[in-house]
Amino acid sequence: MDIEWVPDGDFAYATVGEGQILRLTVDGDRVSSTVLADGLQFPRGLALVGDTLFVVELGPLPCENPVPRCKGENVGADSVAEGERQLVANSSGRILAYPVERDGLGEPAVVVDGLHYTNTDHGLNDLDLGPDGMLYLSVGNLDVLAWEDDADPPTGPETDYLGTVLRIDPETGDFNTFATGFRNVFGLDFDAAGTLWGVDNDGRGHDVWRAEELLRIEEGLDYGFPDDGTVGPYTRRTGYAAWIMPTGAGSSGITVTDEAVISGACGRVTRVKVSAYIGGDAVENVTPREGCMTALEPIGDGRYLIGTVFGGDPFVVTTEQDLFGSES
């Protein structure tokens, strides 16, 4: 579900949806794994801060087979909308802090608890360390309940942080909303200038459509979902798309280089030059790739470690040239 390369190291941490934290060792093009922790309840994003590994955990899910998915239609309720409503009301995700020890990971402490989410697709997604030393967590928004006319969307405290990016103090666990109005941003990454990037998955809102949008995620902005789509008129939107990605891709893993944003998705990897956002030449490269890429992690030598679900090898080492050819 996520990969975190250890700076100045030769290995990475990874989460597996079935409940493990792995240590990944790269030897050439080969990736080997060792289980460091087991028995987690559907772990997701992770971030390394000093000698502490922070891991997002979805918690218990009311589905008979929650891997690979637990959504409204899998809950066993009278309708998909009612199943989603139950998931929102009863979900209780958290962030765990594992001390990094010489022989692996110590016993975790709970940093944040009781975070609600919509389903395993629109869940507590990526966790990233910002240049300010804070953690940033992307949280999915309503799915069916965002567009069904008779779905009666829930209101109350359990919906306060749906469709947001949260900023979290890793020392205290205190958090606030950094930006809001997203449909389902999965991956997060900061560029060298400290700008946060993500891709919002496409889908329906309240009589609007959200395209697969590459976003510069800026503090205090509202990106409009579910009331505002990609195309106006807008009723509340103050943050807008930097680029429209290939639609229907389910963009997830993301990494930002000095020149471009590279986004993994289901069946493809897309590279967009960052300069296009500020008036430079618009350059987009797309290459097909099997599976859905949930993590794209640079490993310090011009290569990337890719984590994949729903087809393809789970872990692959590659380069930008191998992905997109020699064109820059």
C-alpha cells in the first residue's frame, strides 16, 4: 500500500493491506522482503520521522472479505448507500508510531485515533512528512453518498475530515485541516520548494463531474468536491486543477522530481512537467503498466521502487528512462 525508502540506507519499509509491515531490501533489480510487524488491521500510508515509523491503520472492517475491497456494496446492508453510511459512522482509523530498533520495530504507540472514512478505496490514504516537520494525511471523501439524489448524505462529526488533507503534529497527535474539498487523493509528495502535490481520482459529485486532476495542494484552499466539479460554475471552489490526467485511471502512487510529477495509476504511469503549471511547455508522457501502482518511491540512485496491487509484480525496481524512454 505504501513504501518509504530510508534516507542514506539500503532498504525500505512497506505496508501490505493484509496486515504486515515489511522491510524491503534491493539488490540490483531484485527485491526481497522480511516481515517486521504482523496483525495490523489494513495498514496504509507510512512516513519515517527520525527514529520513528508512523503507520496509518484503517482498523476493523464490517466485510466478510475486506481485502482487496470493503465498500458499501460489501457490507450486507439493504443498499449500497446504507452500507456506505454504516462504514462512515463506524470506521475508526488511527496512526501508529513504531520506534525503530536495531532488530526491527518496537511496540507502537497510538498517535491519532478515531478517524472516520468512507471505504477502503476512499480511506485514510497516504502519509507524508512535510518540510515543516509535520505529517500530512490524505482522507477520501464520500463515494455513492456524494451523488445519489436519495442517498441522504450523513452529517456530523464523522464527516468533518472526509475529503481533506490533515496536518498532524507527530509529537502530540494534534491535527488540523490543511486543505479540503477532495474526492479521493491517494498519494502525496512534496517538491523541493515545499509544495504539496496529489492527484484527485475522477468521479461523480452533486450533479458535477470531478476529472482526474493533478493538484497543487495549498493551505486553506477548498477544492470544491462534492459540490463543484472540474468545470464551473463554482459555488465554493478556491483551488483548481494544475493538469487534467488520463481519466478513469485511479491515480494513486506519486513522486515529484525536480522537473516533473510522476503518477502511478491502474494500467499506466503518467509524467507531467511541473513547468507546464507555470506557463512552460505542456508535456505529458503516458506509458502502460500492469496493475495499480500504489507507491512510487525514489531510492536515491535514479531508480524507483514501485509497489503494485491488482495485477503485476508487487515490487519492481525501474528507472524513469525505462518507464518513459529517452525523451525528457
